[in-house]
Amino acid sequence: MDLHYSTTRIRGRDILVPWTQISGRNVIVTGRFIRTAAVQDETCVEGEIAPNPHEFVARLKEWEIKPDVFTFSQKVTDTKPRFHYKLEWDSFAVIPITSYDDWLYKRARPDVRHNIRKAQKQGIIIRSVQFDDKFVQGIKEIYDECPVRQGMRFWHYGKTLEEIKNISGTYISRADYIGAYLGDELIGFVKLVYVGEIARTMGVISKHKYFHLRPTNALIARAVELCEQRNISHLVYGEYRFAGKSNSSLTDFKKRNGFEEVLCPRYFVPLTTKGNLAIKMGLHNGIRRCVPEPLGHGLLKLRSWTYGLLATIGWTRLSTTRQEQLP
């Protein structure tokens, strides 16, 4: 098979990875000790993610890169397991779209309805936005507001306009951008990418200093409206439950905004002896997923405290130094 190298984004960082094409899908390999093959940007692939898994497995075993494991999943519209490979469950936050009123009065919590009205009364305007340089500048201002979000270093803090344009401009031909404005100031936005009858959020963020105005609730409401207008069946907002955290503030936010948990089959196919051993030992998802939840909570609290301290003592100087080193 042909060997190419492509840039992919993992945890906010661009890295160079080997890739090949199988059945019209770009398949990349990531990982160091356990080399894992997967369809690139699988959540944004239209149609089946791996149309013929047996062909993928056969061709990957012949590839000179020699990945250890091949993983692929089914979509939120196709949750019944159809293959006999090693199976685990992905947890997605999903709103089944019937109508806006059904979401607002039957799915969203009463406090969400209150917050949407509050945002309107405080003068927040929610509208669709053209992806242009002015909008990208507004996104940068949101990203640069704070170096720490959700208790961890914020991936996009301090990035250049060109970097943000590249990150936010993916799948632009089948995307909608929704902005929350206070006067002329962009204070939050949501990007929706349409994948068949599914809409996926790629970015749900607002400025901390306007948190009390509840712009994010209003953005979610507009996203549901757009989905109804486009006859979308499911709005997906990333994971519902996160590895090592059975509960989190983000999960609670999604629950209050009417998202429910949908479990989708994810398959792991060993391609080498090492891959087979990794799956049997539970190492195929990485060491972090093997950490007991109580210990994981403690480590997460320590991380949150550490990043909060770094932000307090002057992370801006670190970001400035990084920018000065860019070519």
C-alpha cells in the first residue's frame, strides 16, 4: 500500500502521522508503544466509517507501517452491534431532534429556559455568521481570554490568527457557524458540522466574563432550531461521560440542556501479536484509561490546581515567549 504522511490534530496539537487510503477512507496511525490505526476524522465521515471492516483488516496487516490495532465505530444512528470483533461502548451526548418546542419544554431543564430568556433580556443576539477574518479575530479573542478551561491548559490559547483560521475552517462546505453577540462583540460561538442526518458540534465556547449572561444556553437553543430546519435527526455534542470521570460539570451542563447518553459500538481488531496482547491486558485505550477512578479524580484535581497556579503567576509571559519563537 502507498505510504504518505499527513498532519492531524490530537489534543490541540498538530502532529505528522503516516496514512494510507482504504475503501475511499484515509486511515492514519497514532501512538508510540501501541500503534493504532483508525479512519481520520471518523466522526465527520459521511456514510459508514469502515464500509468493509474485513478489507481494512486484511490490507492493514500487509502495510509496511505494521499497526498493532485497528479501531472503528458505528454512528449514533446505528447503535446495534453488527460485527464480531472486540467491542466497547463510546458514550455520546445526543439530542434526538423532533421539534424545537419538544426540546425546550420536554428535554431541557427549567433553568435552561430561564437562562435563554435571560440572555435575550440582557441584549445578547444569536445569529448565523459568515466565516471571515473578522469572525476569526473574534474567535481568537475568546480563545485568548484565559489559558485554563475545565481545569486544564486550554489548547487554543495564544495561537495565531492563521492557526485559528485553519482549525476553525475545517469542513466549511457543510458547516454552520452560530455567534453570540453583545453589541458588536463576539462573546461565544458554536460550529455545527453536518454528517448526513447528524449534526456535530465542533466548538462550543463563550467568554468567561459573560458567563452570568448565559450565552452558551442560547447558542445551544439556536443549534437545535437549525437542526429542525435542516431535518437533522440527531445533534451530537461530543462525549457524554469522560474516561475516569463518571460525573463532571460538562456532563451536567449537557444533561441540563437536554442531551442524553447514547452508547455506540466501538471495535478493536488486533493486527499483531503485540496488539492482541494489548487488547487482552486492556492497554489498547492507553494507560490513562487504566487508572482507577478515585486516583484519576485526585490527579485531575492536582492538574487543575497546577494550571490555575500557572495562570495566576503569568502564563501570558509563557505564551508571549512561544509566539516570539514562531517562524
